[in-house]
Amino acid sequence: MSCSDEHTHDLIQIRPLIAEQLRNAKYGVYNHSTVELCHWTKKSFMDGGSCYKHRFYGIDTHRCMEFSPAGMFCENRCVYCWRPMEFYEHVEMPMSAVDEPRAIVDNLMRERFRLMSGYFGNANANKAKLKEAMRPTHYAISLSGEPTMYPRLPELIRYLKGLKDTRSIFLVTNGQEPEMLYRLEEEDALPTQIYLSTNAPNKRLYYLINRPRLRDAWERWLRSMEFLAGTRARTVVRITLIRGYNYGLDLAREFADIIGLGNPHFIEVKSYMHVGNSINRLPADEMLSMDEVLAFTKALEYNLDGYSLYDWSVPSRVAVLQNRRRYVDPVIH
């Protein structure tokens, strides 16, 4: 066995059976990393509409690459997760056992192209968009798993920033690795925008909804919320509302109190969507209507100082509040 073979053998990999199930679900897989063409990216190829991130922040939907360097690794087992978390393997990701950033990006780009290939032969697809989509301008580090578990995340973000077409990078985190967030700040590796998933205003609901594996999960998450208040990156708190768990105008005051710790630039309030693997855990009536989402958003606005309703998107059942005291232009230029 050569040295390179030996090194490959030591790398963390998603188990072959699970990788096969992911590919059947239209994911691209490379060792411990995953990529996918999201619903809105595929619609955009067909000129069928754009993601709410285009409407709110000016992101080109067809040039967005959504991926994760920790595809099946997460500290939580959130009840509403539409990803295949039943396959998640909570293991440490030691520095010596992970792929380097360039290998991840190069291989996932190839996987993404493979997922796109069927559209090139489709007479109804927008060929100009497909050509542009080959060179992403936006990277959404989210998808499945928890990306802040990947120990080389600062290098990965710096690498993406160095690609000539890159305009923006969004990082979505569950807040379980606050030390990594501080590393991003210290190592000059901040993404354009950091999303903190915020699905509970108190410890009891946090454990009920997020089902964390770590004993000090609530304290870790609070440290991540506090990080938002001081970081140079743009910040978003994203609330996923689930009717029987965390929806209620009385809870809006509690949410407002805890969000105040992070003082984020934006607060996205989104309904749980009955899609993917979540349909095995939650019934469809846990979803909220756009009117209900707006009612909660307005209750949140009432209980927060300095925030006002910026916009909403009916197809995605999401509304966004903007921080007027910590103002940034919503549209990324």
C-alpha cells in the first residue's frame, strides 16, 4: 500500500451505504463533504423563480453553491430537520483525518456539475444561466451536518474568498461550536454573513426541539449568540417556527429577550416546512401560514427596540426584520 493510499484510508468518510442513499436523494458526496442543487437553484435554471435570499440580499440563485464540509456530522438531532439526520454519525473530526479545503471544493464542484448535467440537454433550461452557474458567486456553507465541526473551516473560507468569482459566503450554524466562530474572527476568515439557528427562547424548549447530544448544549448556544453582538461579519438569527413547539405570540417576548444578547443585523422568521425526512417526525399541520408567520414577526418587532419589518416571501413562508440601529445595506453588492 502506498503512502497516499494509507492516508486516504485514514480519512473520515461517510459510510458507503449512507453515501449511496444520499446520492439516490440527489446529493453529491466526497468523503465527509456533501453538495446539493437546492429546489430554488433548479427552479432558477428553468426561469421559474428565485430563492428568498435573492429577494432579501441580492444573491444570484443560479450561481449559489450549497455544500457542507461535515455532511453527516452534527451535535443535534433537531425534530424539524429535513435533512437525513437519521444517518448522522456524531464523531469528532480530527484535523489529521479531514480533507483539505481545496480538495473539498474541487471535488464538490465536480459533483455539482454532475448534478447539473441533465439540465444542459433540457430545451426549456436557460443556457446562459447554466453557463454562469458553472462559476458560483455565492457559497452557502450549510446543507446537512454542522459545518463548524470541520476543523479547517477558517482555511476553507479563506480559500473560497480567494476564488475570483466569489461575491459572498454565508455560514449557517447551530451554535454548538462557539470556539470555531471566535477562530473565524481571530484568523481573518469571517464569511460575509453568519446565520445562527434560533429555535427556542429557553433551555427547556431548546432541548425539546434541538435534541442535542452535548450536555452543555444550551450554554454553548448562548456563547454563540453573544458572539454575534461583537463580530465584524453580517449576522442573522433564523427562527424556525413549529406550531406545537415554539409558536405563540406570548413566546415572542421571550425570543426578543434572548435575541437581544446577539443584537443581529437581521432576524428571519420562517415556518417549519413539511418536506424531506422531517415528514417522518412531524405532521403537516405543524407548518404555519404566511399570515401566522407575519403575526409572530410583528409581535417580535413590538418587543424589540430598533427593529422593523424589511420584507417577506410568501412561497418560502419567511419574513425578515432589520436592525435599524446596527444598519447594513441588506443587498450585498
